[in-house]
Amino acid sequence: MTPVKAALLSLFMLSGILVWGVGIYAADASSDLVAIDGYGVGAVSR
């Protein structure tokens, strides 16, 4: 894998993680229901 492809893949993966995190935050903030993230992070913080 070339360095350019590796950098693009890393950028794509990080942007996907950020979008997923924003989605969880928005779902939690928009309703009275607790958003389930599937990893137990929401349960630990409450």
C-alpha cells in the first residue's frame, strides 16, 4: 500500500468514526431515550 492510499484510508476511517460519534450524540440529545451505542459506553457514563 502506498503512503497516499494509507493516508486516504486513515482519513476516511477517522471521518467515519467522527460521523458515528456525532450520530450517537445527536440521537441522545434529541430525545428522552438513551442512545444505545452497542459498546456499553453510554451505560458507564450514566
